[in-house]
Amino acid sequence: MSKDDFESISNKKLNKLIKETRETITELEDELEKRNLEKRHAEIDHLEEHMEEVEHNFSTFMTFLKTVLKEKK
């Protein structure tokens, strides 16, 4: 809608549009928050898997480092 369109709309209709727009914004914000919360829950659910991978990678790195230090001697 352009500014000219708004000028032809009654105050009552404008107030109704504003109310509907605010309700829609609230619904969109709620949906976004719900999705963000679901994403965080999924990440937490997989945290143990991530930690196991980190531990494995660290263990591999330590083995490599020990090998390098032995060869350096």
C-alpha cells in the first residue's frame, strides 16, 4: 500500500489494520522463538555426541604429539 492508499482509509480501518499487524508480528515472533528453542534443544540433545567426537579428536592429537616428541629425541 502506498501513502495515497492510507489517506483514503478510515481511522477505524487503520486502527484495525494496525491491530492485525501487531498480532501478526507477535505470532511471527512467537514462531521464531519456538524454532530457536527447538534448535537449542536439538543441539543440547546432540551435545554428548559432539563431546565424544572432541574427546576422540583430542586423543588422536595427543597420540600424534607423543609420536612426534619420541621421534624428535
